[in-house]
Amino acid sequence: MSTIEDAKNQLGELFIIGFNGFELSDDTSAFISQAKIGGVILFAANYDNPAQVTELIRQVQEGRSGLPLWIAVDHEGGKVQRFRKGFTQIPSAETIGKANSPKLTFQISEIMATELRAVGVNLNFCPVADIWTNPKNAVLNTRTYGQTEDQVSKMVTAMVRGHVIQKVQPCIKHFPGHGDTFVDSHFVLPKVNTPIDVLQNRELKPFYKALRSHCSCVMTAHILNPTIDPDFPATLSKKTIQNLLKQQNRASPIIISDDLEMKAITDNYGLADAPRLALEAGCDILIYKTEATARKAYDALLKSLEDNKLDPGIVLEAAKHVRTFKQSALMPYEPPAMTELSTKIGIEEYKKIIEQLESEVRKQMAKI
């Protein structure tokens, strides 16, 4: 097999895709199997109750040909919690941060990870490591743990440790920091002129500390910071990913793009070129919210390989990086057990810990 053919055969490993419905359709199952897609991301539209999503995840994993697929979700707490009915309702990062208790944060992280693992989720796009440095940033305010580097770092590292111990991989986001933006990258491309020395001493520290706390995955931001790279946002920027992330962390984290369907990317860099640029910049995994767009991006990358526009070595290196991590993080594979759902999800003990946190928040606020 030629190098190009080998890269085409392994390309699917670099995708995490969304799809419609409470069940896995034959068409989606065939695409995942034939393209050897690396993982899926679940949203509220995929969730009805714990038993249903457990069965859905079983269907997804049933089609694997080798290593398990990533089963990912955005499960931060507050307004960003895809699984609700039956699950413990997790407070927002803002609320958790106000308690100022790494111990309670760690316990809540364990709750989150235990419940997710019970249904078969193995990758959580959490915690948010952004610092809320811009009071006019209404997109991320309640999703951040605080307004200072020290506060955010304490909560983020505690959240990371709780997930790792319960064997769900945390993914810190949104590198190199989304807290100083004004606009939402779902719709437009944010531009931040924060100087590099400020970033090094403020925005980047929670990410670096989380990586030292055994977090192995980082999600990039669709943010243009001209002081780092005047041409490309972080997700597509070699200068950001290589210089600020990979070269400064010995752990060699898995770099995951934010959803490449966001208008910050598609409106400025194109559906066909963006996935190639992301891989060339250093992303290991590409996220697509919908299956339809994921298929288009997959086909575009196949064509880029055929036309010699994409170095097959980039694909092969990323696929090897991802598979190596899967081997250490997901093996031996243990399918979720329906019989354990009632003892691991939404139990009274978890509610008491949430109540302790809320009580601590009231105490902290009374001191102000």
C-alpha cells in the first residue's frame, strides 16, 4: 500500500462527528465503519434518558474494528450539560468557582465522570480553562471558574484530577484562552490583541497547569490573535499550536479542534480548506457537529491527499498519536452495564455534595 493510500485508510481516525437521533441509523453506522471514524460527539438531541444513551453508545461501539471509539460530550455543568434527565444537575463553573474549594470541585468532577463513564462516555470536553478577563464577554461568563489565573487554575486542575481518577478523559478548552473576547465564534471570528507576554503570564497558565495535572487533551479556540499569528486563528495556526502548546509541554497532548462547522472558520477559511489547515497546524482530531458536514470534510481531505495538497505523513503521524493514546486510555475496553446505572447516576449522595457546594458559595458570598 502506498503512503497516500495508507493515509486515506487511516484518515477517519482523526474525526469526531455528531449525528442525529436517539438511535444509530444504518447510514451513520456504515459511514463510521467504512471510514473508520475515530469517535462521536453526543448532544441533547441524542439523549432521552440514561438507559437510552447507554444503548446508543453500545450501538456505536459495536461497529468498531479495533480500538474503541471516542464517545465525547460537552458536560461542563450549568447551561452546558447535554445529559439532564436522570443525571445529577451540575452547577455552572461560575458557581463552582465561587465556592473556592478545590476539594469540593474535585468531588463534583468525580460525580460528573462517574455518571458519564456509567453510560459509556470516555471523553468530556471540560473543564473550561478560560479566564473571564473581559466583563463584556457574555458567551463564557458563567462557563468560567473565575476572573484570575490563580482561581481558574485551582478549579481546573481539581476538575482534571477528578475525571482522570474516574477514567474519563478531560479536555481543557479553549486554547489559548477565550475569556477576553467580545463575540461568539459560532457566528463570527473573534479577534483579540492581548500581548504575548500577558498571555504567557495569565491566559496560558491554567492550560499548562492542567497538562501537568495529567490532562492529555486540549481543545483549540477559533480566535485570531495577531500578536501570535496575524493570518490564522488558533485552530489553524502552526505558530499557536506548535510554539505555544506542543513545544512547551513534554506530555505531547492530543490537540482537538473546536467544532469546525462554526462560522468563524467556515466563513473565513472555507469548508474544504479548513480541515487541511487544521491538520497542517498540528491538530490531531477534527470535530464536526453534523454528519453531513463531516462527510464533506472527509471527502475534501481525501481529495487533498490525492492531489498532493496534504502531506500524508501529517495524517499518519496524527493517527499514530491518537491510536497510541487510545491504547493507554481506553484499553482494556469495558462496555457500560445497564445494571449499574441506578447505582451510579443521580444518587442521593451526589445531591448532598452539590448542596455542600451551594452552602459554601453562600458562605463565601457573605464574606464579600
